[in-house]
Amino acid sequence: MNRRSFLLLTATSVAATPADLVGAFANEPSRSSASPTSTSAWYATMRRCGQINYNECDPLTMDTEAWGDYWASLKVDAVLLNGGGILAFYPTEVPYHRRSQFLGTRDLFGELVAAMKRRNIRAVARMDCNLAYEDALKAHPEWFERNQDGAPRPHAESPWLFATCMFSTYFTEQMTAIYREINQRYSIDGFFTNGWPSTGPLRVCYCENCRNLFAKLGGEPPGETDISNPLYRNYYQAYMDRIQEIWRLWDNIAREKNSQSVYVGNLGGGFDAVKDLKQLGSVAAWFNADHQWRAGETPIWNCAQQGRVAYSVMQGRTITNVSGAYSNAQPVWRHVSKSPAELTLWMAQTTASGMVPLFHWLGGSPEDNRWREVGRSFFDWLAANEVHFRNRRTIADVAVLYSQRTVAFYSRPESKRPGYRGGPIDYLQGLYYALLEGRFFFDLVHEGNLDAANLRKYRVLLLPNAAYLSEAQCEAIRQYVKDGGSLLATFESSRYSEWGEPRNDFQLADLFDAHVTGDFIGPHGNSYARIEARHPVLEGFHGTALLPGAENRVPISTAVPLTLSVVPAYPAFPPEMVYPRTPRTTEPAAVFHEKGKSRIVYFAGDVDRTCWRSGNSDISQLLQNAIRWVRGPEPRVSITGEGLIEAFAWETEPGYALHLLNYTNPNMTHGAVRHTYTLGAQHVRFRVGRDRVVKNVRALRSAATLKFQHQAETVSFDLPNLADYEVVALS
């Protein structure tokens, strides 16, 4: 390709020079903000998706027609296909866009696009903007990330590849040229970037572009990403602005040939997201969660959590979640199949939580094909019952605040445990576990959506140590309670500003009816809470005056009569020393009170985190009791029966759908699930709208029509048993 052709391919992006890194395309209209619930786009009605990641040597052996037949057998609406970025799988003419060395005279990408189109399957070009070869590094050193010593950053496993910098023209010129070339040559329906922007931590780059950016912000690139540093705060927002700028640019390029085409970024990460999902959701017409697997101590419900997180920002717009069919655990095995039971339950959680399953394999000529039938079986069932997966809105009466800044930046107290029991998400995980054990129907509400419109449908708002809250967010919570909503909060909720600046007291002290009297205390084991008076929250705790205490607590004072008091920690070893030095205090461990029509619970300790770390049944029961009390009686949907399940209720096009996921398994918190342990009867009460008449109740997985009673607004029925996953359609 000559210089003139390259400039034509980058015509609208040359303005984004290193001297003007932030702000270009900032005023371009966002498809999602202009029509966030548009149903005219093809991806808005997509219900099944696939992806095949082929590798550099696959052009030698890959059978594109066989792959077309396989994806057609899954009845997918779209497939993501490797186009280029690191490697081109077509005869590219863009300089420094390296072709696969095994491509020869083939146009593998073009063959696959054509194979999909012949089968009426949409084709999305899967790209990678994160890495490039050394020849590009030598020709364009300004494209690449640098360490503090100025050295480029090689990939850990493939050190002949080097990390590109998103503040460089690699993103605004080189990738733009590649997108335009693909768009001009092939009839594609969108672009997807692997690994970018992600939702993980920000990585500070020290290239000349980024040094210039930091100079504009008022300093040098910091050695650590510390939110207490004002310079890093500015960088965080500049980083988010740049992501949105690039996203809009690439989405506009995707639409140059076809207005229904779309750019899709790589998101995901579940609870553990650092980049602002609300801002990402403002530009994303389609949220692709690359949340494929679990390992170690990750709980099985981690996938459903991803669905809840994504729904909290997309609010009905398209969400896909990648289900990796290969064994991507720790260590990873890219070319052997995952446990069928684990893979099926992952796709089930994806579906139940409102996402679209994206079935994924890596390698164009697999030697292990056990995964194929797992995907085909599940997708065939999805297609046969598609109408019941066209969701309109969730049915839940409990809201859990997803305080993303707390998750991203709150670091105290230290957990001293790895993985999913090792950080700020412990508070969410502990509350989540109690919600599952109590069989509550709940939604996550992202902190960016704290307003009357988003909160009014819920009877109660739960704050699992929502430590970082702005004054405006606190005022929205205050207004919610004033309007009759109830509230449960734990530990340091509202103790800090949105940037982690400490306050002298809780910003919501007036709601808690509790005031801070000192810095937090802990971590201490072997502390207790003494029952001082009976209360509905303490129901069921007969035969004991003590309950297990939280590991950490905020000392507080309150005017509310004492119900649960603190017994300070004392030695747990040796046995001769195990007795309380101060057996009774007047320090509240919790505050339970009513304010107008609202009920308020505040726990001074990190009971949610302690519940997750310990698995203690008393603490879980205490949280469940508290949630039931603040929520009030007669939930819209209730399920009674044995086992640990997660349930979602949706209003759908034909009526309602109740999704039940069976987590009762020895591999519940340590992957991977090998077998399903079927539960007995589950008894359901479902309150439908006053004007709705239910004529049929059917269990879709077991293909059985269920007997039911419809009295007044309530439909009652029994599900005889529950294997791994069931969907009950009320129509």
C-alpha cells in the first residue's frame, strides 16, 4: 500500500496527533446515548453468538465450510472471526500489519465471512489492538508503551510482540486503516477488540505521548496508581475520556459502510472492575463481557454476578458473555475441553442473568472435540424456546448498590487472603452469599444510577460497605428513604468521599442514627455481639446470648436503644486465656430503627466481609434476617425448598420467566463442577400483574407442563425437582 492509500484509510483520524491526545471526537454523537434502547439494530435481538479464535498456522488446515456448518448447527445469530491487528488473516496492504506466515494465497478471513453469510449468520471481525511486532516498533517507536526506563514492554509469553499505547496514533491511525480496509473488502456486521479496553486496573505508560499528557495534567507519570494522588485522579479521568474517544471513533468507522454495523469493546471482570463501567456503558451499544471461567476459590455464581454488573449499566441493551469451552483454569489448557457440567452451568448463568451466551473455542483445527455437543445441545434448547428469553425487565424488590469506586480504590483493612477472598469485593461477596441462602430476588444498582427513577421499584437498598460515596449520591439515598424506601448499610458506608477523602462522620449518619466515635478497630478474631434485647432481626437465635462478631468495626454512638452490643476481642489461644476481659459494653454492634415508613439497619462491623471469609452460618442468618425485616413481608416472588440456588425473575414478551440455578455442589466454591446433584421439589409463589391472566406454566428444560393455581394476583406451583438449571415460563 502506498502512502496516499494509507492516508485515505486514516482520513478522519489524522487530527488525533500526539499533541492532542484527549478530546478528539469527544463531541461525536454516541449511538447508545442517542438511542440506548434501540431495537432496530440486529444485535439488539441477538440471542446466541459464537466465536472461533484461529491461530497463525490454522490457514494450513482450517476447513471453513465445516466451521460454517458447526455454527449453523448451533443456530447462532452471529460469529466473531479473527480479522487482524496482531496478525492479518487476509491479504492486507496496510504497512506493519503482518500477515500470518502460513496464509499463502488464502484469504482465511474472507472465506469464513463468506461461509457465515451463506448460512445467514452475521460476521463480526475480531481484532487485537494491544500488541504489534518489532518491525512496527522500529518504524514507529511512538506507537508503543514504555517502562519508566524507556524500554518497550514485551509480552510475557510472546516476547517478540510489544504493547501498544492507546494514547498514540497506533489507535487513531494504524487501527483505523485496518478497520477501513476490512470494511471496504468484506460484508461484515461489526468489529470487536480482544483485550481492550477491559475493566481492569489502569497501567501507567511512560512513553513520550503519556509524559506529555501528564505534563498537561500537572506532573510526571506516577510510579503507583494511588487514588489519593490528585495527579492520578486526573489521569484516571483522562484515561476514561480516551477510551470513550477511541470507542466513538471506531464505532463511527464501523458504520461508514453499514449504518447497522457496530464496534464492540472487550469488557467484563465481574465485581472486580476498576475502569468506570457507567462511562463505558454510555458509549457501548453492545457490552461484551469476556468473563469465561473461574479457578481457585472463585464461586460458581461468579458468572451470574457478571450479568448483574453488566445489566446495572446497560439496563436492557445487549450484553453477551463469553463461555470458553476450553479448560481455561489455572493453569490454562487452551486445547482441551472444559468439564461439560461446568460449561453448561456457565452458559445457564449467562442466560439466567439476562446476557446472551457467546460460545467460544480457540484453534481452527481442534484435536479435542468433546466441547462441540455441549454447546450444540444448550444452544439448540435456547433456540427452541427463544421467545421466553426476550426479557423486558427484571422482577426484584431488593437493590444492592454496586459501589464501583469502593471496589476499585478502597484498600483497608487488608484481607490477607488470596483471590476472591482478598479485597474490597469481599463485602459484596458476603452479602451476595447471604442473599443466595435467603433466596432473595435482587438487582445490582450501579453507583452512577443512584436516582429516583432507578430506585423507585425497590423496597430496600443494601449498601455492603459502600465506603466511597459522593455528597450527591448520599443525597439520592436520603431522598429514597424519605420517599419510603428502606436501607441496610455496613461498616464504613459513606465514610469517605468518592475519591476516598475521609469524613469526620458518616455522610449518612442521620439515616443510620449512628455517629463515628473513632477510627475502625481490627482486624480481630474472637470478638462477639451480645444480644441485649429481642428484635425481628434476631429471630431464631434462641439458646445463646452471643453471636459471632465482625473482624473489623467502626466504633459508634447512637440514641437508639441498645439491641446488639459489642464484646471486644480476647485471646483465642491458649484455652486457659480464652475468656472476655470486658464481657459487657454499651457500644452498639448494630442499629435497628424505623424512620417514617422506612426501616433502617446499620451494622458497625464488616459483617458481610466476615461472613464471606468465615462462611459462618450465624452471620449469614443475621444478614438474611436483617434483609427480610427491612424489605418487609410478601415479596413478589418466593421459592421454598432445599438446596442453595440463585433465582432470576423476568417479565418477558409472552409473560414471565423464572430462572433457577442449582449451586448445591461440592465444587461450588472451587472449580470445576463435575456432576449435578438434583434437588427435590421447589415451591413457588409468583405475584403477577393485576391485569395478567396466566394460562400456562411450563418447565422449559424438562419440557413439562406444571399444574398451577391462580388466585387473585398470585400464581402458585411446584417444580418437582431441580437439576442444574430450569426455566419456568408463565404465559
